[in-house]
Amino acid sequence: MLEVKNVDAGYDFLQVIWDVTLHVADGEFVALIGPNGAGKTTTLRTIAGLLTPPRGQVRFQDRPINGLPAHRISRMGISFVSETLNLFPAMSVYENLLLGAYTVHNKAAIQTNLSFVFDLFPRLHERRNQLAGTLSGGERKMLAIARGMMSSPALMLVDEPSLGLAPKLTLAVFAALQALRQRGVTILLVEQNVNTTLHMADRAYVIEQGRIVLEGQGTDLLNNVHVQKAYLGI
Amino acid sequence: MSATGNVTQSIPFIRRMLSPTWITIWLTVIVAIIVSVAKGPFALVNSLVTGGMWALMAAGLALVFGVMNIPNFAHGEFFMIGTLVAYFVFNPISKYLRQNPSPAFAAIAPFAGIILAVVVGALLGFVIEKIIFSQLRRRSKEQWVMNTFLLTAGVSVVMINGTRLIWGTEFKGVTHYWDVDPLEFFGVNLSIDRIVVFVIALITIVAFWFFMQRTGIGRAMRAVAQDEVGAQMLGIDLDLVHMLTLSLSSALAALAGASLLFMFPSYPTVGLKPLYVAWYVVILAGLGNVQGAIAGGFIVALLQTLTSYFIGVGWEDVVPTALIILILLFKPSGLFGSEVKGVWEQ
């Protein structure tokens, strides 16, 4: 479904990722792990079209998408839940969700998605008329994920959903991702919470200093000496 | 969904009515009423008529600043284009009507000029976005606000002098749109023109509000104002939103110009005064705050009416400016600035 081939990317004169190659199959749950500054977010931003890679190719459903503007990529069915969330603070939760379905023109489909995300996050239903800027950190994360789901994407790119969350909320967020996966949504997840992530993911890539250094089944990586030493502290 | 929400939120609603924003609005209304009762309703009537048009001007200015981060100093020139188009459409029609009187045609003729002015304004806004701002955006976003400020000042000079070159500097005005005796309201003689202008403003404000709050594309505009990257991530086409924003804002300015042709005869620099007033309003209300700009339009109009009546016409600009200095000293974000914030404020 998603193929990233030999991609270099970065910001102006600062190159962050070198020769990144990865792929995500239909229905798969793939994780991208690595330390701070390794280029995880840059990889996702490149796929989402917020950065244009000077070298390499990104293909989605067998069509090249590198170089397309971000809104076109979003319309093709890739939903990006960024680390900074990019919510609309002066709009209500409900309006944020409606904007998530901006590209959906079928009213019934919007209602279905709305009730799906309200089922998944009852908290958002309670707060649907509250301004997004007044939500707590955990609620904002939920809203960002829910908003990303409103367009019924084929692929979701989720950037560090557990960042800055209390352990209990982290679990809730991971449970939501599981629910999404059961719904058949393909997920590429960037996480620092390596243990939980590797248990959940079908496959994972380890990225260090801008290059992919390891790849494999989630459970295999849990037993990998390098991963245990560097990320799990075993 | 939002209807049920309003019921459950009735207590926050009351609290909101007591916020500084609404207290300012209530105070304005009370002052208008007191003056109306004491000195006759001229204050209320005049400030409603000009206020409606200032509100349209200021809403367009605030919209462009909010969505595109452009401090538009060429906004007044769209007002000028509005007066110009209305004049060139209405003048031949009124000449024709003098020879072949037809009450039905005379009643609707002014609207032809006003509608065409709106269309021309929107098209011009579209062209300027395409040939100027979208080019700059593609090349560099560094120092965006400063660069676009200089660009709009340049556009303003080009448009003023272009008009001067093509159509000359003489005043092109009409004495009235509708040749009907004025109506009397509570002892104030009010020409039909002024009543229609107020109705146009009212309808436009309601339509504009509906467009921004209830339609997908209006919501997308607000989304771009609040988080450009977030909007792109959801599939919102920034180019389209920018184009629509400048078109809409220019169309509002042209509408104001065309509607007020009987008060502001068209000449190349006719847009400067409305531009300054729109900036007073926008600074007073908070930069980029569209709803505040609409309320601010009426507040500034009331201030001007009261100033010109009690102090003198020459002071009309002095009092709002002095007030703005005071407001900026004590509340730099403007009167309503805290309620809606754009990205650049956070």
C-alpha cells in the first residue's frame, strides 16, 4: 500500500533522513521507533507531503505521491495525526471533527464516522461543544486521532500519540489504535514507548541518525540485542 | 447537534454576555439609546447606516489578515473600484431613465451597478491574489507580513494612479440612487438610499456569518486562519482558500463602495478614508477577529457620529484614533482580541 524508496529529506539545508526505505502492506500495523532526532517525524512529514523529498520515491496504492501538495495526498486517503496535533483551537470539538471529514461529501458517511469516533472516545462526545483550545492534553490527542479518522482514511500516520500523556491515557490511546486496526485501517505509528509498541505492531523499523538500521517482526525486535540494550534497558 | 448544545450551554452563555466584549457592545448600545432619547434618534440612525458599511469593510480586512496574514493597505482601492463600477453602470442608466421614465426599472436599476461592482471586486481580488500574493508565497515566506504590507501599499499606489490615468481626477458621483421623497422615522428624515444601504449591510452580514459558520468552505477558511498545516493535512486546498478569501474581502469592499456612491463620489483616492476607518475598526476589535470587526464597525460609526455632532466634523478621525491609542496601551490585543486568535498571536 505504501512504499518509501531511498528517500532523502530534511529542512532547507539541513538533511535529516538518508536513504530511507520502508513499506507498509494493506491492513498492516507498522511501527517506526528510534531516539529523539532520529528522523521519525521527518519521515512521516515527507509521506504526508508537508516536506518534498529531493531524492527518492514515495508510492501510495501504486501511484507516486512525492512532490504532491499535502492536501492532495490527504484526499488520496492518507491521514496524518501530527505530534503537534494541529487542532483548530478556537473551534469546537464538533467543528474540528467536521473539518476532519472535509473531503467527505456523503452526509450519512459523516454521521457514521462521527458516531464511530464518539463510541471510541465518549469523552469527546461529552465535550463536543467545547473549544478545542480548552481541552486537556489527553483530550486533545483523542481529538486529533478522532479527527484523523473522520475521513475514513486507508492509511493513518500517527506521530507519538503517547507523548506527554499519563500512563492511563496512553493505554486509552493505544486501545483506540487497536480498535482502528480491527476496523481494517492500515497504521504507520511513530513511537518512543518501545515496549508497548513492539507488542502491538506487526512489523517495526528502527531508525537511528536518519537511517533505517533494523527492521523485523515486532516480537522479533523485542528479542533483538541492540533493541533490548538501547531502548528497553535490559 | 449545535441546537441541543446551545440549550445545555445556557449558563456559559450568560457568563459570556458579561465578558468585556459584550459589556463593550452593551455600553455602545446604551450610549446610542441615551443620545437618541436626549437629542433625537439621529445618532442611532446615522451610525447604523454608516456602521453597516464600515462593518463590511472591516470584516473583509480582518478576514484577509486572519486567513492570509496580509495587512491589506490596498483594501480602500477595492472600495474605490466599487464606486467607479457603480458610477459607470448607474450613470448611463439614469440618463436613459430621464428620457424614458419607468418607475419599475428605476427601482431596480441601482442594484445592477451594485451587483456588477461586487463581481468586479471579486474578480480583481482573484487576479491580485494570483499575480501577486500567490507568486510571493511560492518564492519566499520570510518576513511575510512586512513584505505583503509593502506589496499592498504598492498595489494601492498603482491602482490609485492607474485610475487617475485612465478615468481622470474629476468627481464622478450621483446625488441619489432612488429619486423618492425621504421617509420620516421618529422625526428624522431618512432617504431611501440610506435605508437600502442599511438593509444591504444587514443582509450581507447575516449571509457572511452564515457562510463562515455553517458552510464547509467557510469553516475551511477559519481552519486555515487557525492552523495552516492542520488545514492542509485534512485535504483543504490552501490556494483555493486564499483565492476565495481575497475575492470575498474585495467583493465586500466593492459592495461598500458601490452602496455608498451617493455619499462618496468616485475619485482616485476615495478609498483612503474607508481604509483608515476599516483599520481603526480592526485595531479596535483585534487583528484578524472577523466577528469583532462587525461589532467594531458600528462602534466606530457611533463614535464618529457623536464626535461630529458634539465636537465638530473635523474631529471625526481624532477621537477614534485617540481611543485606539488608549486601547492599545491597555489592551494590546484589541477589545475582542482574546476571544478569537489567529496563528500569529499564539
